[in-house]
Amino acid sequence: MAAMANADGGHVIFGVRDDGTVLGVQIGAQTKERVVQAITGNTDPTLYPTVEYVDLDSKTVIVVTVARSANRPHLVRGRAYKRVGAANQSMDRAEYERLLRERPGAEYDGQVIMQATVDDIAWDKVERYLALREQATGRRMTIPPQQILQARGCLAEAEGALHPTVAGLLLFGTDPQALLSRSYVTVIRFRGRDTAHGYYDRRDLIGTLPEMVDAAEAYLWENIQHGGRIRTLRREDLHEYPQPALRECLVNAVAHRDYSVRGSRIIVSVFEDRIEFNSPGPLPGPVTVENILEQQYSRSPRIVRVLFEMGYIEEVGMGMDNVYRWLAEASQPEPALRDTGASFIITLYRLDIEKVLAEEKAKAIDLVALGLNQRQQEAVEYVLEQGRITNREYRGLTGVSRRWATKEIREMVDLGILTVQGTGRAIHYVMMRD
């Protein structure tokens, strides 16, 4: 039962063979209590199951159920187990310690850094945070900045003195990497679509989390392709990746990586056809690749709160939803998500701007080549935006007479650009469909 509670929960049925044969069990006055006591008396922290009697094939069986526990890991006789398929396996030390950190109130970002002091806090960065917070909320905080950091879990008292926590150093430290050496971001631009051909450039970005997000976003934006196209006679910018999606993936990486993993850092790999955001540590708590758009959980709640108050996180729990939306709006594929157990990787696929422009050029109507004057071009733009135009609307848009409006509209109908719909006073014109 402890192994199930340490994984995804489950049921144990007494009175049924492995082949499904129902044998049933003898039920006594204290059977249920004894089953519960056998589990509660041998688990640490104490695990409380649900015990039910169920009738199957005219026989009674006992169904014992445990849910996925928020208080994992549970020990049995001093050892931790997890359920893998139909077997119980001993839990390794790394996973055991990770589950300990994910217990409510035991998050790693709240751990005190005893080697650091309040002098390791850059108070100008705290002032920037307060200014951004006031801008976002419209409310000024009147208590001293030091107390604010204590309230946010960025400073904590230990051994009679105030010390920064992991969150405090990462968000406001003068030199976060001096004590948290692997808390930086590496951005690498590779040649081609894999690592086999080496790379053009590599940047190791250091500083606080907001500073690294800003620097990484600026670097990516500078090193991807940009273009433009004309839609409804106006220029529309094209980018290989939507800028908000790039920023959100960077914020996701710094906000949700496992900072207790000290042997790795965030790596952003830029390939010819994609960008991969590799964040140390698996998905936290109950979050999986399958439920990531519905399930919310943060292994670093202090960091997430401050980033939210600074405007780096627009709406808690909606980051990946927004990435999907921005990609869809840009007509780009959905991101690929992968949890390796050691890291979480988000992959964005680039928009082939040259291909898009070539395809649209092939489909485009060259209004000038067709002989349309400026008034007629404006009318086409109006129809594309509004869906239709009438003779009255054409006159109002261009300032010409009714007779001249009729003539110019008729020219566009004859050219196959517009088509007539309706009769009498309901006549209007729409774009000719392919």
C-alpha cells in the first residue's frame, strides 16, 4: 500500500486470485479495523487507507484503496518503495529526497543559505520588484523591503540572524551563481538539425532569474529570422517563433526547474528547425505530460509568486496553455513535451518564413497588375476586413459619385475579384471564392 501511495495510488483486493478467480474471505467483527491497523501501524508517515467489503459472484472480498499521497514518501519498516506496473521496487535515494522536498512546506526554494547574509541581497533589484509589483497591482507596499522579503520567503531567520533563502538569492542576489553555481542558463546555437556539426555560438547567462530571462529572450530574438507579408494591403510581421512563446518557455524553465539538482543547468538549444528548452528535474508532483494543461503544481512557490508579481508570469497555471494558443495563432505546430525523468524538455518548431512567403506569393492577387486604381484597392481591403461592401459604402469610402462607384465595382466583378450577392436594395459585393 505504501508503494502505491508513493506512486499514483491503487487498490489491493483480498479474496481474488491472480487469475481472477473469486475465492472470497471470512469477515469478522473487527476485520476492517485489523486491516487498517496493519497499514497504519507499519507506515511512516502514517498511511490511512479506505477499506470496503464488496460482493463478487456471491462472495465477499475486501478492497483496500489508497490515493496518491501528498505526504510522500511513506516508509515501511524504514524503507521506501514505489509501485512500478504490478511490482514493488525499492526507491533510490535521489527519488526519495526529491519526494521529501515536494512535501508541502518543504520546498527547496525555501531553504536557508547559511553562507549568505543580507549583504548578498541587491536592494536595487528589490526596489525594481516593488515598482513592477505596484505597476501590476496598483498598490504600494508600505512595510520595509526587508520585511517584504521575509513575507515572500526570500529571507528567513536562522541561528539568530537573517539569511537569504534559495529563492531570495535567485531572485535578488548580488551574485546568485557564487553560492548556487549551476543556477545559470546556457544558450547554444547549433549548426543544422543536430549536435553533430558543432555550433555557431554559446552563451552562459548569469544573474538573477529575471535578468537571465531577459538576456536569453533578447539573444534568441536577435538570432532568429524575421520577415513580413502583406495581408489586406497592410504589412504583417512574420517570425520563426512567436516572441511571447519564447519568453514563456524561458520563464517556465527558470520558475519550475529543480534547483536541488546541482549537477546541471538550464540549456536552450537552437537548431535549424527547432528550439529545445531543457530544464533540470522531472515534472513536479502530480503533473505529467498528459495532464500538464489541466494540473497545477509548483515545486518553487516562492519563486513563482515573485515572478508573477513582477509580471513575468501573466497568470499562474496558464503558461503552457498560452504557448499552445500563441503557436496556433501563428499557424505553427504544437510544442513537443518530454519528461525524461532527469529533465523536462519543451520543443518549439520554427515557422519556415521563406516557404510561407513563396506559397502566399503563388496565391496572391496582384491588384496593381490587374489594373485596379487606389480606390479599388482600398475597397478590396475593406471587403477583406468587413466581409462585404455595398455601393453606398464604396461611395462613402472613396468619395466618388454613384455612377462612378457602379462603374468601378463592375470592373472588379468582371475581373473576377468581387461577386454580386442579393437583389434590389440588398445587393452587396463579396470576394470571389476560389
